[in-house]
Amino acid sequence: MMTAPEKSTTAATERGQRGVSRVLAKLDSSLESGNYYEAHQMYRTLYFRYTAQRKFEDCLELLYNGSLKLISKQQEASAADLGLLILDTLEKRGNCKDGDLWIERIGNIITCLSSGCVERDTLINRSIKWSAEISGNYPGDPALYKILAHVFWSEGNTELARRYYMLCRDGNLCGRILIKINESKGYSSEVDLFIVQAVLQQISVNDRNTAQDTFASYTRFHPKINRKQAPFKQPLLNFVHFLFRLMDTKNLEAFRALCTLYKAQLERDPAFDKYLTKIGVQHFGASPPAPENRFGGMFGDVLSHLLQGIDEDDDEDESSAGHVQRGRGDGAHALD
């Protein structure tokens, strides 16, 4: 036999369930009749009731399905708001063993929203922050970044697409995308600048493996790179090749010597100095140097051995490429 408090709790639960059932019935009626504002408000009402009762799974399913229904009715602002409530619910629930599922589902909502939906940006920013927290991947989960990259690429937003492809930890895909961007928006003289900038950015955020895969994919498949491995005709590609090899040695003097050797080519993009400063600190134990000493250092025996004979065929290319001015590729500093 139940005690009085137990009876009271049971009665309250039953009343709550009846109340939810009534709201659900009215919600369906509002959607069918085109009263979308009222439907949106009832979704929010149910969100508060479900979370108060800690019925997080029911709440998540309701909000996800509701968001897709509202999108199908061209109610994108309301749909995006339900997407934000999904994130609120996931945060309140805490345990996120099904994080992959909800990254996919939130990504699906974002994919279905049009670029003209102002609220989409808020949903994207919140979802990135949430994905970083539940995955432990800073600055966000790579799977979500890949979804976002595809979204912006399909919309023709090359700059944002590049930013997210760079963070999706799929170097093979990233390299191929960079080829397409270079061919559509860059000059032929910028073939090396596109990939070097990308690689230095990825190394700067401690993603060496993706950087190596990106470099390998780009140099292998780019139609204007005749050699598919070092020595390359483009001096900066050789610079990256040597940089990867030096990272294993952690030889600071050799790293500085490498920067000195390719100084003229590296100065083609002023941003390279910033990335190399980070790389020197992170991977070679350097202290941030004064600007006037950035490319200082002696040419060490290790680097001499690595470079022997590699650049003998590159003199002509270096002399001509050194006068190339930066063009349409300047907008690529996405990871700054």
C-alpha cells in the first residue's frame, strides 16, 4: 500500500502526463492548421515540462522531429530555436554517450536551414562549443566541422568552407578541396602558397598528422605540380618537406636555418612568420623571438645533410617566383 506522499507524487505525475498529452494533441492541430507561432510556443512549453521531469530522451526526440517539421513548413527561425533547445537539453542531461548521434542530427538541422536564416549562425556557434565540450576536441568535433564545411561549400561560401575543412581532420579531403579553391580563385603562381599556408596553420594548432595528409594529397593530385615528391620545382614545397622531417629532430638551430634558407620565399606571405613563430615554440622549444631576429641562426650539419642536392634545380624557379605578388588567395587566413 502506498503512503500518502507516494500517492501524491503518483497523482502529480499522472496529471503531468495528461497535461503533456493535451499539449501534444493541440500541437499537431496547430501544425495542421498553419498556426505555426502557437505550435512553436507549445514545443517550448513541452521542453520545459519534459526537462523539469528529467524526461530528456523524450524531450530530445520531440524537439528534433519538431525542428524538421517546422523547416518543412518554412518556419526556419522557429526550427533553429528548437535546435538551440536541443543543445540546452543535452547540456542539462549531462551524460552524452550518444554524442555522435546528436552531432549528426544537429548537423542535419543546420544542413536543412537556408543561408538566409539569421538564427542559423547562432545554432552553428553553439553547436561547435557544445561539440568541443562533449568530445574533448578543441576547438570542436571534427565530424561537425566536416558537416559544416559541406554546407558552406554547397552554398558557394569558399572561405568558410575552407576554414571548416581545415579543422575536420581529413587531410586527403582537405588537400583536394584546396586544389579546387586554388584552381577557381587563385593564380597559377599561387600553387605553393595555398598549400603552405594550410599546412602551417594545421601544424600551428597541433594537427601535424592532418597537415602531412593534406600536403601529400595536394602535391599528389594538383595538376600543376609536376613532381609528386621532393625535390619539387616549387621551393616552398621543399621547405614544407624539410619542415616535417625536422619536426622529428626538434633541432631548433636547424629549424632556424631552414627559415633563413627560404626567407625570400617565405616573405611572399607575411602571415607565414606568425605561423612559424608558433611552430618554433610548440615543436622546437623556441622562445618567441624579436621580429628583427626572426630568421636568425646558423646553418647546421643536420640541415646541410637534408638539403644536399635537393634545390640545385630550383634556382631558376626561385628567382622568378620571388617577384610574384599575392593575389586572390589572400583571404585564406581562416585559422588565425
